[in-house]
Amino acid sequence: MLASNEDIALIYKFCERASPELSDRWRDRIAQGRLSSNLVNLSSPWRQVIEELWTPAYRQALTQMSGVELKDCAMVIGFRRYNLGHCHRPHTDEPSKALTHLLFFNEQWPMDWGGCLRILLDEKPESVFQDIVPLNQFSAVIVRSDNSWHMVTPVESTALQCRLALRIAFFHNLDAGA
């Protein structure tokens, strides 16, 4: 996972007043090197993408689109690779999360391969509002609420490649009680 130095500093600040469980989770990620601002191991195109995501203009565009103020949120970017059988059960995001932006990177992905982001009407996996195929022409923004149910359908054994995505998550200022 990647975050700018400013966002890592925000996470440390948030951890000072957060619940012990949440604080321990973020501190462990940082200590284990699972959260870093170091882009040295990324190729030039990936560095450019991440640096563009770290700009105030990106946050402002998402704020304007979603109505969720992201200026004081910590942004964490994670690469996601879903192998055969991988899925996420129905859930809403944790209360500390404000918004998630998903970018997909598969050039081809037939629906029968599964691996779709499924927007749900409630917590039941069959209560489908919309399936979003993980093709590079699509992205999705999920604004966190107690009713923002979603899941990833299982990647089927017929899939000829892994499902690839980039998750950009914005976390509320945890010491402000958000």
C-alpha cells in the first residue's frame, strides 16, 4: 500500500487518539513496510499515476463528484490482484473510511469469469443492483455508509487471467471522531 508522506503523517496523528485496535493495525502496516511513500520500486508509468493521484486536484475532483470533503482525509492506495476463486463477501466499508475509488486494469474480462464489483441493495449477495465488470474502461466510487453494500463475485476457474485493480481509499480524520 502507498500513501504520501503527508498522508502517513495524518495516519500517525489519527492513531494517537484512535481505538487501540485500529491504531495497532495501522502502526503494524507501517512498521512491516506494507504502507510506504517510497515509489522507487515502481516503473515510471506507475510512479506517474501515483503522483497524479496524490495531487490536490484529484481529491478536489472526487469531492466535487461525490459531495464528500476529502481535504483532511488520509489517502491509501493499494494494488489488488484477484486470483481464481478470490472474492469479497457482502460488506459495507469500515466507519473510518469516507470513500473508495476503484480503477480496473483488465483489457478483456467476460462476465462469465466472475470477479465483478457487485453493488447490492442490501446485505444479501443476490440483491443485485449492478455488476461492474473489471475492465480498464470502468472505475467505481463507493461513498461509505451503513447501506453502501457491495462485494466482489468469485473469480471463476474459467478466467484466463487475474483480476487487476487499484484501490484508492480515503480515511476520515480519526481523532475528530468521524
